Amino acid sequence: MAQTAIFGPFFAMMLLTLLVWVYMYIRRIHFITGSNIRPRDLAAPGALAQLSPAAVSNPSDNLKNLFEIPVLFYALALYLFVTHQVDSAYLTAAWIFVAFRTLHSAVHCTFNLVLLRFYLYLIATLAVWFMFARAALTHWGS
């Protein structure tokens, strides 16, 4: 298997982050301009979050979430590439992570059904923990 295959899901996660970032700003700008909020009204820390409805704050919360567990995914992908360990099991887990994080983001940024979002997050995160455990065991076992 080509070791560079891991960069498919790697860049797909980056694309997801970009899309959520753009969506967040679209929602924020629309809210701010539609509400006639002045920039000075937003100067205090957390002011926008306090004024924003869920349709505006959820994409922001999701963007923050994309810098939590995905950071571990990026590190693992780079580790697997550098150590020439990319195989079909890692690649499948990586794509599962990306697919379920994409679904999680879609739910979080739109209708935000919390229980569904939780299960999507759980499945995605378990895929990363699988990658981590397998890589750690391989590393410590050699």
C-alpha cells in the first residue's frame, strides 16, 4: 500500500475544518449584520457567544471541537507515514474517523440532535483510539 494514502483522510479533515470555518463566518456575519450589532457590542470576551442563537454559536463550537481529537488524528497520520506503517486497517479507520466527524459536524452545525451527535462523535473517536492503540502496541512491541 502506498504510504501517501493516509493523506487522503488527512486532507479531507482539513477540508472539513475549512468548510466549518467558512460556514461559521457566514452564519456570524449574517447574524451580526441582520441584528445591527455594533463592533463595540462584541468587544467583551464572550459577548458574541452570549448574544448568538444556536444557529450561530453551534458552528463556532464545532470549529473549536475540530481542534481537539482531530489533532491526535493528524499526529497519528504523520507518525504512520513517517514510520511506514500505513496499511488498510489504519486507512479504513482514518476514513471512518473522517466520515463520522463529517456527519458530526453536519449535525452540530444544523439541527443539532445531541444524542445523534454524541454517537457520531463516539464512533469517530473510537476509530482514532483504535489507531492510537494499534500504533502504540506496535511501537512498544518492537
